[in-house]
Amino acid sequence: MHLLSTGCLCAILFTALLRQVSSLDTVIGLYGETLEIPCNKEATNAEITKWKYDKGDGDAGDLLVRRKNQNVIVIAGDEYKSRVNLTSNSSLLLSAAKLSDQGKFTCIFVTEDIDEYHVNVVIYKTPVGLEILEKAVELEIGKQTKLGKCIAEDSNPAVNITWLKNNKPLLADRQGINIQDTVQVDPVTGLSTTTSVLMYSAQKEDTDAEFSCSTEHSLGQKFTSSSESFTITYSTENIMLQVIAPEPLVEGDNVILKCEADGNPAPTSFNFHLKGETTVTVENDNTYTITNVSRGTSGEYKCSLIDNPTMKASKDITVNYLDINLSPSGSVEKKTGEALAINLKVDASGEYKVYWTKDNVKLDKQPSLTKLNYSDAGFYECEVTMGALSEKASFELIVQGAPVIKRLLKQRSNDGRHEVLNCEAEGFPKPAISWSVNGTSSEEGAFVNGKITHKITVVPTANLTVYCTVSNDYGSDSKDINVSSLFEEVRMDKRDQSEDGDQTKMVVGVIVGLLVAALVIGLSYWVYMRKSKQGSWKTGEKESGSSEEEKKLEEKVEENSQKAEV
């Protein structure tokens, strides 16, 4: 094929365009970057390749042309002159892409035929950034306020902006949420700036909420602004009075009254109403301290807002107290037989319980001491409890009187060589104990609750009557006991044992003799009767006489038999 002049080439290309038109493909380029616009793959070995563009007014503008194995000739004389080039595969390189580059580009190539390939170019640009401007200083509950303006600058195409609260989309409802979007196009660059204004009516739960805005470009890129929090202001709706005090609260403690309100900004000054009698105003603080409380402090307390007295809260304060008075108290001295009245008075702010002990041993109820014995002496204590409060009172009872010997005993020692005498007595003060004999040893027991025991060990050489005597300031008592000589007791024991043996033998002999006598008499009677009957048969005598003798004999035998049994 011969080389054609430019004029001839144009004519041929024009003819070809009338014969053949390819489908229109789209290529997306990024703003400011180099865009490669591909030609049909068949143009790789074309003899001639030419690119042109649609000026938009129905005319076409030439860009460049290349003959096979020759350099590229740039034909463009306008803004494209320094921005176009051709690759080895006949693709058009367009540097510093602009929005004005958007439109149709045509690749014309000559092989055996003349063909053309049309490409639609679109230039995209992501926004410069996304930020919230003109932010509100604070948001008031129930009042629609301009929260801020979100701007996405210099993008193509223009983007849509979505507002988020805690990363969840906000939808306009024309009540509490109103969103106004606008788009401005730069007359020079053709880039679009999207502005979105959020009008928002805050709620109490919006405190500490995070607001942001986001958008998604046509290229699939997502952009999100930084999060912003706003001060939510609202009037006081609730007020609470808190009592800070020890538990249980007792006389002498301190109480702090703390008033809290939920407004934002929260109130800082309050009125404290003390039992409806006194009102105290506290500035720049929400607490009031009552020191050294007493039972008279108990009552109703209130706090209120200074600028709105109808907004108030109240609390009841109860000061717990527990007083007891026990009569008698201290050390109490009484005589046996007397009565002791016990009187316990309790003054308490609530229900209480009473516990009694005697010498640290629990009693079932309050002791009743109508007729005192020495066993009633001891340490009495009552404890009154009311919750965590506890009070104790006590008295010590001493029962006095003349001593009385309760028991006087004697006992042989284990070795049988001594007699141990034991004298048990009661009395107070402690009685002195004496014996009418001297012992080889003595032992005195502990003096507890008016009781005392004294023992002596003696070795009597003769029969004695020994006296135990007890005495104190109130009188005395004495008892005696017989004490036998140890030698006499041994002799008597032996004699008693001998006499017991002889008597036993004699009784056995008598019994045996009587049995033998009864047996002999019985045998004799039997023989006699036998003979009598035999004689009667022989002589034919009447049996009446024999019967009388027989009766006498039977009475005799019976009499002897009874004697034998005795």
C-alpha cells in the first residue's frame, strides 16, 4: 500500500466512517492522572492509526496520527497538544485528566480495511475530605438546633452525605431530624461540592452520643468524618435527697444531706429545709452537714431548687437510741429470807430484746428473788439489744446470814486406818469451822455462793462424840457425830462374825432334829395303824375305839410336825 497524503487519508477515512461504526465502550479515568484510552486490538499492526475527539458541537478534533514504523505526529493545536501520546498497542495516553476530557474519543486504524473504534471517557474524582463545620456549642432537649454542616469538597460525580449517631444512620423525619443537602459546581474545574446541614432536636439519651457524617463515592470508596460529641442541656426534671450517715445512726453521729438534680448543666445551689422549721441556702454546693445529732434530730428533711422551689425532694431521718436503767446496781447485800425487787427500765427508738445471765450462765427470764437463799448470790447482768445497738447493766448480789451446818458425815479411809469427818455448811460472811478434836490433817474447800466444806482425818483410840461448830458475825451452829474406836470396831467385827457362825450352826441342827423326829413319829404311826387293823379283823372288835385312838394319834403327829416347822 502506498503512502497517502493527509488530504487523501481524510477522504478515505470519511468514506470508511460512512461504511462502518463500532459499538461505544466506556473508560473511567481519575481526575489529574494519566488516562489510557484503548483502541481495538486489531490496530496493533495497523499501517496508519489516528485518534480524534468529539468537541461537543458536532465537530471532531484531531489529536495525533502514526504511520507504521514511524513516530507519532501530534496534530492537536489546542489544550491537548502537550497532553496526548500513543502507546505501542495504539492506545491513547491522556495526561492530567480533566472533567472537560469527558466525551467520545475515536480510534481510526487502517489495515486491509479502514476501521474505527469509539470510546466514551468519564472522569471521576473522590472528595478532598469529609468534615463537620459550624458545630453547635450545645444542644437543648426538645429544641431543634443546627448541629453542624458536613462538607464533601471537589468530587465528581457529586456525592450523597449520610449523618450518623453512634455509627447508625439518621433519617430525616421532619420532626426531630431535618437534613438539608446542596451541591455546588466549580465553574473552573467542574468539580462538585456537597453540603449537608443537620437540624437536630436532642433527647436526654443523646448525652455523650457521637455524631459523624459519611459518604460513598461511585468508585466504591467510603469516607467518614471524625466523631463529635455535644453538650446536651435540659431543665431539671427530677431531684433527689440523699442521706449519708453511719448505720445505725445514733446520737453523737454526723449526717450529710446531699441534694442531686438531673438538669444539665446541673444546679449548684440548693435550699435545705430542716424538719420544716429552718431553711438553709447553700451556694455552689449540694451538701449540708448536721453535726452531733440527737434523738430530737429525727424528722423529715427536704431540699429544693433555689430558682424553682416547687422542685423538691424529702427524706426521713431516724436517730436510734437505747437507754436502760437497772435497779439495783453495783454491789447489793441482803440477808437470807429477804426479798430483792429487780426493776429494769428501757427507753428505745424501736423494738428491743432483753437477755439475762447469772455468773455468765444464760437465764430463761428475768430473775425473781422473793426469798433469798445463799444459792441466789452471784453476778447478775442484763443485756438489751436493738438491731446493732446494745446496752448492758449489772449488779452483784451478796446474801448474808448466820451459818447452818447442812451435813456432817464420817467415812473410813481407803486403808482402813483413819476416820474422815466431813462438815458442810452455808453462811455469809465466810464462816469459821472448828472441831472438838484434833485431826492428823485437815482440808478446807472453796467458799462459793456461801457454801464451804471442811474435812479432818482422825484416828480414834476410844469411842468419841465429835462436834463441828461453824460461826460468823451473824451467829453459829453446831452438830455432833459419834465416832467409834478403830480397835473396838475391829474386835466387834470379829466377834460378830464368830457369833453369826455359831448361830447359823445351831439353827441348822435344830431344823435337822425336828425333821428326823417328824419322820420317826410318822413311821411309828404307820406301823401302829397297820397292826390295829390286823387285830380288828381277827377279834371282830368294833372299830369305834380304834378310830378315837387314831384321831388322837393324828393330832399328836400334827402338833409335832408344827413344832418341827418352827
